[in-house]
Amino acid sequence: MASHTALPLLLLLPFLFAAAADDVAPGSSPPGELNLTRILESGGQYSTLLRLLQATRITEQLTSQLKNSYDGLTFFAPNDNAFTKLKTGTLNGLTDQQKIQLLLYHVLPRYYSVTTFQTASNPLPTEASGPGGMYSVNVTTTTTSHLVNMSTGVVDVPISSTLSAKFPLAVYSVDDVLLPEQLFGTSHKGMASAPAPTEQAGASAGKASAGKKGGVPKSDVALEPVAAGEGAEDSNNAAAGRGSAGWTTIAAFALIMAVVNLVGA
């Protein structure tokens, strides 16, 4: 009698283990949602940024971080027009390491929706760092005028549009390159020229960028409460998925124990 009862239970085991594997398998999110390269390629005006990201292999670093981060990431993406505003020789005047620092300065080590920017405390740390510590940026917002503006101490840059705002990755388009004070110095206001070696050595790497009031109105696309809500919902769904995987595993284990007891009887 026990063997007849155990047989159908044993037949169910492969399906239970397959369900558990599906729940915990990495990459369960739809392809491309967390792929920065695909997001930028879909934008259609980020060829210069894509070349820099590929040359410095920053995308590989960010992809790895997204897989192992509970806080997510925020990326400010300068469009092609932003790079044309730079004075001739700005990028060529940077070393490979400085180019990496410049790109990482456009990355915040947590997910920010437009809503969470309004409650963020300045200065916000970026992924870039130097001998003096982490490079930072100041963000100013006003709910009445719908402003989101970043200040680096060298340039003031507004968010122009939202390319993607789905946890754990938010990507915002900007019309100017964020120039860190540690690389370009406060004397290079506006579109800075390439930093001279003496200016690089004299700049204080640990000096926090000063906050600037005001801002430039962002486009209607940038202020998307639906996108911000989706980010929170996705975070909750991810947690729910991890809980589902745990219960499926427990159920499979319980079934195994039931089969063992039946066979033993």
C-alpha cells in the first residue's frame, strides 16, 4: 500500500524542483531591463557615451553591481550633444583612469526615483573616488516648479528626461556632462577645457562640491510618478519572489520526508 502511495508522490518531485529552480534562477527579470547598453542604444543619441563605456568596461562593473546590490543604481547619461559642448581636447586631455572617474561620477550607488530625489540629503556620493575620498554631487529639487538639478561645483545640470526608472536601475538623460570639481577645478566654470597637470595636482580631491540653489526645469518625461511607483512595486515583487522560492523549497522537502516515511512504513 505504501509503495502505491509513494509512486505518484515521487513522480511529482521533478516538477517541484523545477518550480523551485525557476523561482530562484538569476535573470528572471525580462531581458534588457537591467542592461544599460540596451537602454542607451534604444535612446538613439548616446553613441559617444556608449563608446566610452565600452572602452573603459564600466558597463561590466555596473552589471556586476546590479546583480549583487539591494540598493540599486542611478545613472546620468549625457547625450551626444552634451559631449559636443565640451571644449576641444577635454576628453583627449584625460588619462584612462580619469575617464573612468568621469564616467563613474555619473553613477549614484543607489536607486533614485524623481520622488526620492526630493528627500535626498546632500551631498550625494557617486561611484567616483580619488586620493581624497568619494566624489559627490548636490541635487536640488522643488515640488512647486518641478525642478531636478545636479550641481558639481563646476556645472549645473538638469535632468532632461527619464530613459528608464525601474528598480534596481534608473537612467536619466542629461544635456551636459557632469564635470567633477576634483578633475576640473572651480576655475573652469561652464564647459571646462581639458585639465592641465598642474591644475590636477593642485585641486583638492577631498573637497566636497558646493550646493547651488535653483535649477532648470526638467521635461515632463522626467517627472513620472508612475515610473517611480513601478520601481517600488518591482522591489516588493522581488522580495515576494524570494519568499515564494523559499516556500517552494520547503514544500519539496516536506514531500520528500513524506515519501521516506511512507516507504519506510
